[in-house]
Amino acid sequence: MEPISPELLRLNGISHSYGGPTAAAVLSATGLSLARGESLVLLGPSGCGKSTLLMIAAGLLRPSAGSVSFAGSPHLAPDPRIALVQQAYGLFPWKSVRANVLLGLQLRGKQLAEHELERMLAELGIEGKLESYPGQLSGGQQQRVALARALLLKPELMLLDEPFGALDSLTRERLQELLLQLWRREGFAMLTVTHSLQEAAMIGERILVMDGTPGRIVAEIGNPGAREPGHREGDGYMQTLARLRQAIGAAA
Ligand code: ADP
Ligand code: MG
């Protein structure tokens, strides 16, 4: 049997421009590598190409140049082992919570026992909301629905685009804790895009700082404490925040 490589995702020399060869590049010669079970964060200001890089990692966008591999094979199309949590939740307002949560599974032709669905929603604190519509939920609850939909796919890789960006800071911290608990337990790898220093220092075992037009990676900061419960209260978190501020200052 082939040994399973620890590397799950690799992006090599990625450049991208929207709208043809004459359009300006939004990403230039950017790369990253993500190990199985690892949590990696892309941190950078608005417009530096974070979402573009995430769409490329999802197999939803073909880069203008460079290569992408997932689990050792070229990655050119969406893969059932990857779940994406989009910016602004990506929920359909005209569908119930039940229909929204089950959508990902349905698209993959899979069934789910009612008790499993209820267990997942209870775990995410949205039990009893199955027949509600997104517009009847708070932002935090909508984000929990989006997380439930992704988690039910039992992904090997979770891609999260500014997952908690629209939430107040208390709700944001609670959901960060919840995501970290699930990550520690379920063992999926995560690639999270954010423009929040605190979120990067909280969630990422490694943080790639992006900047510029076209965007590129300008620094990498290790933050191994993100795996430990209680990380937010520890020295490691504060040190990472300071190092991120330095890296961003140097890039500006
Ligand atoms: P970020 O997520 O870091 O804010 P994006 O990847 O969304 O950055 O965008 C990077 C650049 O690409 C921006 O200048 C944005 O306007 C441009 N862009 C993003 N999506 C498209 C698109 N579909 N068509 C044309 N330009 C786009
Ligand atoms: Mg974005």
C-alpha cells in the first residue's frame, strides 16, 4: 500500500487575472502547502486576492498560471472531500434551514438519517430551527447553519471565507471556539481567509500574510498553540498578534 502523504493541498506559482491576458493580475506567483489536519490562515487586507486564492483551492476557478494538487492529484474541479463555507453564509433565503443544511449532501446524492441531522444541529446550538428560514435567524445562527451544511459532508478540507466577518465580536469568539472544537475532534484540515488579526491568531497554526496588488504572500508566522484549548488566554496568542502586527507594518 502507498503511504498516505501528509500533504493535502498544494498551490504552486499561482497567478491570476480575471478577464483575459490583458487584464491586470490579482495574484502573482503565490503558493502554499497544507498538511492533512492542519489549520492554515490567509490574512490580508480587502482586495489582495484572498477569496480568489480560496476559489482556486476549491477547484471552482482555474488559475491563469500555476498548478494545484489535492491529495496528490491535479485538482481542476470541485471535489467531494472539500467543503466550502462562503462569505456571507451562502444560504438560500427561500429555502428552510433543513433544505439549506441538506443541500450539500443532496448535490452529492447522499442521504442522512433524521437523528444525525438533529444531533449536528444540537451540537451547533440551532436545534429547533429546522423549519425556519434564514431571514428569521440571527447572523450567528445563519453562520451555524452554514457550518452545519459543510460539516455534514465530513470533509477532509474545510475552506472558510471570512466565516465570522459579519458577526459581533462576542458571537464571533463563540463561533471561533466552536469551530476549533470541531476541528480538533474531527481532524479535517482548514484553510481560512480573514482580514482580522485576532481571528488569524486564534485559528491558524500557521498564518500566511498576504499583501499587495497583485496579491502575494509576504510573511509566514507559526502559531502552534492554536491547537490547544485556552489558546486565547495564553502568551502564545499575544506573541502571535504582535508578530502579525510587525509583519503587516513591514509590508505596508
Ligand atoms: P479579497 O478576498 O482579498 O478581498 P478578492 O480575491 O475578492 O480579494 O479580489 C481580488 C481582486 O480581484 C479585487 O481587485 C477584485 O475587485 C477583483 N475581482 C474579484 N473577483 C472578480 C471577478 N469575478 N471579476 C473581476 N474582478 C474580480
Ligand atoms: Mg474576499
